Amino acid sequence: MHILFVCTGNICRSPTAERLTMAYAATRLDDATQLTAESAGTRAVYGSAMDPTAELVLSGLGGDGRNFQARQINAEQVAAADVILTMTREHRSTVLNTSPRALSRTFTLREAQALLETLPRSALSPADDLTRRCRELVAAMVRQRANRHTARQRSDDIRDPIGADPATYLKVGEEIAATLNEWLDVVCGLESVREE
């Protein structure tokens, strides 16, 4: 299963999600190659390393930001992804404006996590085939999206910490980690393991 994460500059939020996914795969899966991730920006600071404060937060959350280079999103990345998780609704719109066929695979990260709340897990394939399970989960999320109430109690957006104080970077990093881990637990069939 391959996930594409998208934010604006590709130096804070989306690389945090990418590298946390890689750490998750390395520590939680028997075969880490079953789960891959990359990230890109809608207005990437091309070739840049992660923002130093974001990288420090990532390290504290168990990820590794070394050797990261920011990339601009392109159609090939979108086509290769089993699911695209964006940090805001605006990022999702940008992805869909350039790749309309990706609608059934593109969600904000918070939207993806919220859609899990009403999905029956029993209908999903076993986790030994993560790509198949992910595709089933994404299809179920698309069906649930139509039933999701328009008036939400919280935004689907994860705030951009650029220019903010370190506490904001930490809050954003923790939000990404908690939301992403909950979603990955379901995709990877590890939900009950985490709850024990």
C-alpha cells in the first residue's frame, strides 16, 4: 500500500506524516515494505530539508527527518498512490483540480480518520494483503463521505505551523501522529493490538 501526503511547502506537515508512516511500518509490521509513503507540496520549497522545528518534533514522535528533500506534487505521484491524504481541504481541492480521477482516493487526513468511526471493520479483507484492505477501506470511506454531515464540529484542516512558536509545532505534530496512527491501525488490522 502506498500513501501520498500533501501539504503546502512540503517541509512540515506532509513530511511529518510521511516519516511517521515509515516509522510505523518499520516498528509495527512484519514486512515494512507492505506500507510505503511519500509526500509533496502544492507550492513546495523544492529541494529543501524539513523545517528544523518540525524535524525536532518529528524526532520526538519517533520519526526520522534526515535526508528529506521537499518535492512539488505531480500527476505521477497521484496516479501511483493507493490513497492521498492532504492536510487541508484546500490541498485536497488542488490535487483534484490537477487529477480529477483521484476523487475516490483523496481525503484530508482528519476526514479519513473521522470516516472510520462508522465503518464496519468486519467487511474488510485480512491485513495480510494491505493493498487490497486499503482499497476496500478507501471505497468504504467514499461511500461514507456522502453520509457525513456537512456541519462538522471541527475543521478538516490541520494548521500550518510555519512562523508559529515551538508549542504550536508540537501540537500540530501530535495531532498528525494521533490521527494518522488511528487510521493506520485500522488499515493494518492492528486496532485491537493498540487497545490492549
